[in-house]
Amino acid sequence: MSGLALLGLAALLGRGVGAPLCLSRQLRMQGDYVLGGLFPLRTAEDTDLSGRTQPNTPECSRFSAPGLLWALAVKMAVEEINKGSALLPGLRLGFDLFDTCSESVVAMKPSLMFMAKAGSCDVAAYCDYTQYQPRVLAVIGPHSSELALVTGKFFGFFLIPQVSYGASTEQLSNREVFPSFFRTVPSDRVQVAAMVELLREFRWNWVAALGSDDEYGRQGLSLFSSLANMWGICIAHEGLVPLSHATVPQVDATQGLLQRVNQSSVQVVVLFASARAARTLFSYSIRCGLSPKVWVASEAWLTSDLVMTLPGMAQMGTVLGFLQRGAPMPEFSSYVRTCLALAADPAHCASLEAEQPGLEEQVVGPRCPQCDHITPENVSADLPHHQAFAAYAAVYSVAQALHNTLLCNASGCPSQERVRPWQLLENMYNMTFRPHGLAMRFDASGNVEMGYDLKLWVWQDQKPLARTVGSFDGSLQLQRSRILWHTPSSEEPVSQCSRQCEEGQVRRAKGFHSCCYDCVDCKAGSYKSSSDDLTCTQCDEDKWSPDRSLRCFPRKLKFLAWGEPAVLLLLLLLGLALGLALAALALFVQHRDSPLVLASGGPRAFFSLACLSVACASVLLFPGRPSLASCLAQQPLLHLPLTGCLSTLVLQAVDIFMESQLPLSWADRLRGHLQGPRAWLVVLLAMLAEAALCTWYLVGFPPEVVTDWRVLPTEVLVSCYVQSWVSFGLVHITNAMLASLCFLGTFLVQSQPGRYNSARGLTFAMLAYFITWISFVPLFANTHVAYRPAVQMGANLLCVLGILATVYLPKCFLLLWQPERNTPEFFLGGRPGDTRGRGGSRGGDETQGKNE
């Protein structure tokens, strides 16, 4: 600090109580080019402007420290430029700074003064203002969006550059309406994007949104609503906050809104408001006993002394907000102290009085009477977090544009022609300038790109400090460990209408808001493809998914595989049945001339056992992946051999019936027609009938290989599809008729003493056949389609085993272990030594020659 400043500071501390300063006189300085300035040096918050009936000036009584600091930042920048040689060498900038009282009616008076012709207080009227030279080259300010919307149109008509250090409403980016407006702060659109990103980061999707009932608040609230809706954030309560002088209906509406917020589950309130409106809202909130919330603040009130010093604010909860980040200016605090010290120095004040005639005060009134009665304590509280850089940068932007227009270089400015305000605009668009070493650039809309710091109120004594807990430069960076919440144990607040759905669940909206929903599980066969899905996505036909799945899985082929336990068990049963059938066939062939074999039909018995062996082997067509050939061959190879076997058994049953139930003469006569080739003809006819049914089945209703995607939840079933169940049942008709004839011919036959009871074996064989295939029908119908081939395999094998166990295995037992019973008397009913006996013809005439 210079010696003069030290002397001034000593004078300030030693002045008597109430002795005025000359700080207001430092708000004007002459120069080759003068910059106008509009600053909220005072406020008219206690004045109701709605009742004005005359165009007089409202009373501005309250001193505003931030406004003075912005004005001093402009003063500091101008002095730096004048002392340096980098910009405008050889030229001197001046400034003329006025109070706006944060009211448009006050701001218009200095605005008209700025438009006055240079050297006078008169505003001239011309058809063409191209050659018009107003008092100022450009205007710095105002800070308020509400005022900038008024002055921006006014200065835009004359194309006078206006650079605001705080007006952030998006409307000011409209070049058609505000062609000469620029600003050194980002548009509200950037701040709103940062707010929405903050809400998304903490998963707060159920919030209240309030805005001040002015252009700034309405525009910000509109931007927030649209962007929040785009990102799935629901606004539970929305409203406008009246300014300081509200009508009774407005007050009632605000208090009703606060009560609804207090009674709901909303824990986060976004307040996009001016400082005065924010103070009004919090005053109501404190009186209404609003429970603590998280307040997301707009930049306009985040660091406002009006709100920070309000009694009871500490009980309102957690306050978070974004503050524009500029270049650090550590020397600014020292400069402010120097200005205050000089304002207390009588010698310095006398020099200012002699230099400035003060004609403007006669027109617009005193610049800032309250500024001459402040102490360092009045501004020290605002210095740590004050956004002085934006006003400082605004001066450098105009200086850079003038420097470029005058074609200045390091040695000076060659152009001697007087520059008019509109000539700066061409050089300001897309211009880069470097205030305090930070590169900044105006875009085509007059905006700059700057980042934000996320600030948190941390209470110390009676006033909070703004602690940096994050940043926003297109994306949000958080320092969660530095955030202290108002909740017990500083737990992160939750503000959601409905809980977050778990994995594999989608939201089913209930009511008007999309954030209020029920979580619904995605059922099997569907999945949740992304976190924003409102409906489950069905899997493709060749894929599957379990309940609450996030993706689908490929289906595996399903058919009756060789390695399945049921198939392995059936293969063991097949081995048993086929082994028994082949063993019986071999034994019968070995004893082909014995009475037992002849009584069983001789060669027809061989044929019957061979048919049973083929019927057993046909079950091998059922396991494995189905093919068209296997599907076509399954039923014919199953039923035709069974027909061959049953037809031979029918011949035996007929022979037994004739012998036991008919007179001897009739029996011998009829038996003669069922011997030799005629017996084989019966077998052939039966098999031809069955072959005809199988051919009809294969030609008229051929089975086909089908791939069924729906019958199994996780697999795709490949199976033989039966087109007609009627035709499938008719294939069994021939065998059912043969079995019925065989059963009818034997079940009433009386056994003869000393004779082998063949009728009993045939009767039980047919009973086994009927029991097997009658049980097959309900079992087959109620078995899952994937295992129906196994049911057919089992039915076939049980049928074969039933015939073997009741007809052929008892005879094999006699051949092996009771050979003494293998006599004509026991089997053929003849005398000892007679190989034919009465029933000797049963073996057929094919053995007659041998017996004779």
C-alpha cells in the first residue's frame, strides 16, 4: 500500500463519527474515451413503486456493498489500462459510474445522460445517428437481467455497446432484439444445465422449483423446467415468489405453496430468484416453520448479503449453488482499502472537487450519498466471495475493441479519427481479450464461456461462508467429502417420489408425474435393455431370459438326447428285451423239431420272435435329434413288426379255440384251411392291412420336423410333429383288432390236465398289450412334448417284454430246465412216440415229411 494510502487510512480511522468521505466523487474520471457504468450502489427495497403517479425519483436508502465493489472493479481496470502500455498506448480512458437502485426507473436517467451529446446534458434527436457522438463510448452494466432487458433495447437502438457483468437471462442472447449487448458472465442456460447435472448426480428427481416474479426468475424457471423434464426430473411444486412489495393474494399463494412443499416428500428446492425475492421467500419460510431442505441457489442470491444475514437462515437447511469462476484477483481487496483510505484524505478529496465540476449530479441527483458514510467493515464481508472479475473483464473487453478499432500497436494508435460507439461492435463479435491473463472470447451472441464453482454454505457465527465443493465445466466434478448436510449424521438427503427400481425392473407410471411409479418385474422372456426403459423388451424368438433379466441368452436345442437318464434306462430295457428275443429265437431254432417249437407254430414262431426283435430295435429311432427320415420311419417300423408277431399269435389262438370249443370233426376240417401257405397268407394279409394304414398315415398326414420356440422357457424344442392324431390312432387299429381276436379266442378256454396251457400265456400276453397301450394314451397326452418319444419307447418295449414274458420265456424255461416235458403228449396231445398227435398239425405241414 502506498504512503498516501496509509496516510488516508489513518485519516479514515481518525475522522470523527459521521464525517463524510468523498468516495462518491471517485466514481467519475475524465478521459479521451469515457465508459458509462450502471451499478446497484443502493436499493429501493423499502419503496413501493406500484403507487407512483408522477415521474419522480424513488428514494434509495439502503447501501449495497456488492454494487460499490463492482464499481471499484471498473475503476481499477481503467486505471490499470491507463497506466499500462499493452492496450491503448497514448490514450486515456475515463469512466462515469451511476447508481441504478436496482430499479429500471432509476437506471433510465443515467442511461439518458450517457446518450447526451458530448459536452452537454441534452439528448439530440436526429434522423441518422451515424455521426452522433454521445458522452460515453460504451456502457458497463447493469448487473440485473431485469434492468438489462430495458437498457439493452434502449442502447441497442443507437448501437452503443453494452457489456453487463451480471445479467444472465437467455433472452439477452437474441441479436435481433439486443444487437449491441454483450456480457462477461455465462447465460442462464449454462447455470441451469449445471443445476440439472447436480440433481442428476445426487439422483434427486422429485423437486420443487421456485422463481422470482421478474424476468430473471421467470426465464430461469422456464429454462429449468424444460431441461429438467428432458432429463426425467419431475417438478412436484412450481411457483413464482413475489418481490418485496407483494399483494395479499400473492402472499397467500406463496405461503400455500410453502405449506404444500412442507407436507410433501420433496427435500430439494431449486430457487431461481433475485436476492430480494429470495429474502422475501425465506422470510415467509421461517415464519411458516418450513422444515430444512436442500436449496439449490441461483447465482443472483447465493452470495447476497440480503439473504445471508437474514435471521433464522441457518435453520433452512443446506444451500448449494453455482458461482461463476473468473481469474483470481488477490490485489482487489488491497485496492478497495486504498480507495477507502483515499476517500478519507482531505487533500485527495479537494483535488477531486477541483477536477470534477459535477454537472451530472444536478440532473440525475447524487451518485451515492451512502457511499460517503461507510466504513471498511461495510464492505469487508463481501470481499472474499465477490464476483468483481466480471466487471473488471467488461472494461478490458471494451478497451480491446477500441484498441483493435484504432489499429493500435506497441508504439501507439495511428488512427486519429474519433471512434463512435457503433464502430466498436464489428470488432467485439468473436473477439478474444485477456483480462488479468485469462483468455475470454465473445461468441456471435455476445456470450462468453466460463466455468462455475459449486459453493456450499458453511455457517460460522452468524453468517455463512461459501465453500467450494465442486466445479462445472460442461461436466460436474464433485468433492463429496467436503459437503456437510443438514440431516442427522450428515447423511445425503433423498428426494424421490418413488424408490429406484432394482435390476430387471421397469417403471410403471402412476399419476401425472413420470417420477412417481411402481416397479414392475420383467417377466421371463423379456428384459430391461436400458435404465430409462418404461417397458420390458421382448426377447427374440431364438433367445430367452429369466425373470428380472437385463439381457437375453441364446436358446439351446432340446430333444430326447442319448445321454439323458430316461434314455439310458430305456436303452437298458431295450438291451434286455432285444437280448431275450434273440436268445429265445436262437433257442427255438436250435430246438426247431421239438414238440414245443412245433406247437408254437414252428417257422411262424421264428418269424414272431424276429418281429419282436425288430420292434425292439425300432425304438432306436426315437432318441437323438429328429430328422425327416427318422420321423417318417418311427411308426411303420414300430407297428409293422408288432403286426407280424400278433398275427402269428392269432393263428395259435384260433387253433386253440377250435381244438377246445369245436367238435373234433369241425376242428380237423377248419384246421386244414389254416395250415401251410394259408397260414402265411393270413400273416401277410394282416401286415398288408397295417402297411396300408401306415402308408395312408405317411402320405396323407406325414409327420414333420418342427422347431418350437415357445413350449420350453429356455430351450428350443426340435420334435416330430404329428399332424393328425386321428390318423396316428388308426395306425394302432390293426394290432388292436388282432390282439382282441387273440384274447377272445383264449380267455375262456379251459386247460386240459397233462397239457401245456398255451391259452393262458396268450391271454396274459394280450392283457399286457392292452394294459400297455391303454395306459399309453393318458400318459402320452399328459407328458411334456419333449419327453413323448420316451413314452413311445417305453410303451413299445413293455409291450414286447409282456409278450416275451407270457408266451415265449416260459417255453424257453421248459426247453432249458424241464426238457422232459418237451413231449408230444404235453404239447401236441398225441400218444407216446407220435410226434404229431392230435394237435400235430399245429406246426404246419412244413414238418410233416420229417415226422413220417
